[in-house]
Amino acid sequence: MDMNNFTLSQFGEKSLIPSPVNNMTASFSKDFRPGVDINLGVGYVNDETIPHKRLEECFQYVLEHTEIYKNPLNYGSADGSENLRNAIKNYYVRNTIGGVTKTMMDRKSICIGANGATSILDSFAEIMPKGIVITAEPNYYIYTETLIRKGFNVLTVPEDSCGMRVDALQQLLDSIDVDSISFFYIVTVNNPSSVIMTNERRKSIVSVVTDLSRKIGKKIPMIFDKAYEDIIFDNDIEAPVSGMVYDEDGLVVELGTLSKIIAPALRIGYAIGDDSNLFRALIQKTSDIGFSAPLINEEISAHFIDKYIDGHALTVRAGYREKSDCLKLLIDEHLGKYLERYSGGQAGFYFYLTFKEIETHTQSQFFKYLSRTTGDAEVDGNPMKSRLIYVPGEFCVLQNKSEGNRQLRISYGFEDITVLERAILLMRDAAEYVTLLK
């Protein structure tokens, strides 16, 4: 009898092994030096865009108007506050978000997650049968790693500048047992690449999956994760059309969040879809976790959406556009000659860089230079020399490992532009260092 350890489930045993990105960030953060070291790996939002005073005002308003916001400091419900669900519907309709109409939204159900959009994704993985999940490459590494631990087989489809490639998707479908597909996971402004999926591409993907579902006689759900659509700040980009608009058979579940447009700490994520057995199971799973998000947060969010969101959204987008424009100039000037290409700078707060020859994985000289672990005292020894962390592309690819080893994601949401400039100069120094070693 082994009295040293508890008996864990298969998932529990796999969870004993930290994910690669968890390992990397834990190692970096244990002796992180504020004001010296730079963390461009974390996807924190721009703190300057969080409406602190207005959220405080909304908090007071909710507490004072219990005829509207009943028992806001008590337990909530499994599907979320009716005030918040109505506020989200009204927000969509009055701004024609995704091209949806009031008639369409009135037919849809909304579920508020227990702890942001991530909790809905996790619940989705619990209620769906273990099988194949199809997503884009590069992929959202946090969810992909979770799905693999839960026993799903994640298959990726390469993207181009318009999003997931339909020709590559069709090739994949022709090569696998399509009856084993559990669901599709589509991030419309891709994390990590920040590529914005075009409307034509969305329409084509919905059409492909609809035809496939009809052919095999099984409804295959598509999660359209629009977490970053609220901060598309490039005015030349065609307004996104929701996958729900193209959906004839009720296959699309749209996933949204208030984390990027209002504040992450509110922990408000939501799913929109048809009233189906899938949606009812999703709501029950939310109840199992402990109901939807804290009711006070939901009611604060509802009032903020009703009163402030339209104007606030413009301010948020302007804030990210300013940082993006500055960072793009810095990348072009200091890293341009080393890069094969990069994406980002139109939405969200990431740039995804692909180098021509320089490798960026955690064992590369580029990574070691920036983490000060080269073994060269001249590089590592200066205590005032900043360390810098990013998300290596190796964590974001499952198929094209050789390209992933030359890629990285940097987040510009949280840090001030002066820090971002210092970061790009450090990356330039690392590129020069690696080039001289060759």
C-alpha cells in the first residue's frame, strides 16, 4: 500500500505535471524584480482603460436600487442575472454587434459563466464526449493543453491572414474519422496570433461544418470565441459578422467576455446559443460549480452596460490603438530585419512574431539571453540587467513545430509604452547576440 500519495483520477495524475507555460512563468516570477524585469507573457489588460470610478458608482447604484437589482449580495442563479442577460442582448441589438437582430437575439439563450469565459470553456469540455477537437494553429495554448489533459484529441488547421484555412480544414476532414469529432473551437481574433477571421471565412467554416453535420446525421457544435472582438480598433477592418448569422441548424455557440472591454476581475463570461440539450447541460454544469459569477458583479456589469458601455468601448479601443501603433513602429525599426513576418496590431493586445532564422523556444540562445541563463557571466551577471519573458511559439503549435520554434507572442496590454520600448530593445540585443554566435 502506497501511503505517501493519494489516489487520483487520470486527469488528476496528469494535472500533477505543470503545463510548459506554467513551469516557465513560475520559474520567472519567483524572483521577479518589479521595475527591472519585464513580463510580456501575461495577457493582462490595459489598466488605464479599466473604469474604476464608474464601476464604484455602479456598485453604489445597485445597492441602492433593490427594486431593480434584488438581493445583489446573495447567491445568484445557474444561468445568470436576468438583468445582465437582458443588458447583453440590448447591447448587441442597439450596436448591431455581429449583425444580429432583435428577433435573432430574442430566440437565443444566454448563460453567464461561473468564473469568466474560461469557466465556460472548461464546462464545455466536461459536457461534450471525448473525441476530436478542431481548432486553428497557432492555437490558444491554455485551453488546448487543458483539453489534452482531459482526454481530447486536438487537431489543428493552419491559418492565413483571413483566419483558419478552409482548404486545409477540408483536407483534414477527408483524412480523419469525422464521427469522432466532438466540437470545433474557433477564436475569431486568434490568440496568440491576433489574426482577425474575415466574414467570408466565418461563413465558409459554418457552411463546411453544417454540411458535415447533415452528412453524418450528428450536430457538431462550433464555439466561436469572440473574446477580443470588442477591442478591434483598426477602423479599416470590416465589421465582424457573428457565426450565429450564418448558422441554419443551431450549431454555433458564441462565447463572449467583459474582461477585455470592462475589467477582468468582474469575471463575467457568457455563452449565447439556441435552447438545446447542450445549452441546458452547460447551465447545469455552471450550477454544479457554484452558480454563475457573483451576483453583485453581474448586476454591476448589467448597469454599466446599460449606461456606459457604448462610450467606454470607444475609449478602450483608442487606448489599445495608441499602444499598438507605437509598438509596431518599434518592431519595424529594431526587429524588422530579423523577422519573416508578424501579425497583430489591429485588435486585442498581442503581436505574434515569426523570425527568419532565430529560434525562440525555451532552450534557444535567444530565450536564454533574455532570461539571463546563457551561462555567460558577461550576459547573465549584471544584476541591473533586465530579464524578459514572452510566450514561445513552441507552446502554441501542435503540427508545424519547426515554425513554432521561431515564433513568439508578446502582450502589450498591461505595460507602459516606455517599458515596451525597453523590451523591444532587449529583444534586438538578443537577436544580435544570437546572430554573432552563428
